[in-house]
Amino acid sequence: MSPKPAAAEVKAKLIEAAIRLLSDGGPEALQARKLAAEIGASTMAVYTHFGGMGPLVDEVAREGFRRLSANLGEIEETDDPAADILTLALAYRRTVVENPQLYAVTFGQSQPDGQKAALGDMTSEESRQNASEEGIEAFGYLVRAAKRLIEAGRFRPAPEFAVAAQLWSAVHGYITLEVAGHFGDGRNGVDHILIPLATALGVGLGDTYEAATRSAQISIESWRAKEGNIGT
């Protein structure tokens, strides 16, 4: 008789199965019965290991943030912080576009089985008490990028958390609309909307138009040389 898998292994399998179900069938597909069947277990497995669908959805959201952080962490910093922030935006975009259903859950835009992931305000030191560690880590990449831009004199002095929140709002808003199909193919949206948006926001935060445009060009050329043109 085969030994029972460890609790951590079963939880990991349930999370992976949940992400597959989301990807294949959207939030409607994420149900305890279907989830258990995906890993060959009874429905009780969801309740035994998570306590219910609500905590499982929370863990799926945390896994979304972990994957986002892993992708953002692959971006190497250069001596041009404005180019770097756009490269982070492109990595963020790629992550969400490749698994939009997961990130709809991660950011509270969909509610599988009527359950919305617990969200927290990550945009200040004081308000981060109730946010997940995984969300704070992912947002931290934008906070660091904002701080570098301010320290380099590209952005005017301002609280880095507030600047990071503005950058996040612009990037995530763009991605949400692109995923919904409003901007046509990926390259069209990136070239004609995301890059001009990033440039305009940079100028609004204190950069010059010439410097912002130059940094955007450096970023997109480097990104396409590394990643190829597919989707960008």
C-alpha cells in the first residue's frame, strides 16, 4: 500500500490544480469537487488542507504574487532606472498575459466559487500590516524602482510608495484592458499605448520628455532583443 502524501504535497497539488482549472475554464471551473477530482482525492481534501474554498483562493492569490515576484526578480538593474521601470512593466505584462485567469484572482477581479481573495493596502509602510507577504514582495520591486528614479533625479522628490502606486496603477490598468481585448495584438498595444503612457507618466513625475523617450527606447529594444517580438 502506497504511503499517504504529506500535507504540504497535497496542498501544493491542490494549488497547481486550481491554477490549471482557472486557466482552462475560468473562475466558474474552480469548485471543490472538480479540484479534488484533478488530484484524485475526495472533496474533503480541500477542507482538510485549507479549511474551505475561501482560504484556498487566498493561497492561489499568494501563488500568483510569488510567480510575479519571480519574473520581476529576473530583471537586472542597469544604470538607467527609467529604462528599468519600463522593463519591469513589460515583465509584469508578460506574466499576467500568460495566465490572465490566475491574476484576475490574485488582484480580486474574479471570485471563484463566490470567494474573493483577501487583499491589503500595500502602498505605505503603515498600511501594509494586513497585506500578504507575497504581495508586499511583488510591490516592493516597484517601490525600489521608484526610489532609484527619485534618487537619480529623474523624478522629483516624493514618497516612493506613492510614486510606486501611481506606476502600478498605470501598468496594471493598461494590462487589464489589453487582456480584455481592447488594444488588439500585443505589439500594437505596447508600442502605441503602453510606451507613450509610461513616457507621459514619467514626464508628469518629473522626467524630461527627451530623457523619458530615450529610456523607453533603450528598454523596449533590449527587451525585444532578449525575449523576441512575440506579444510585444
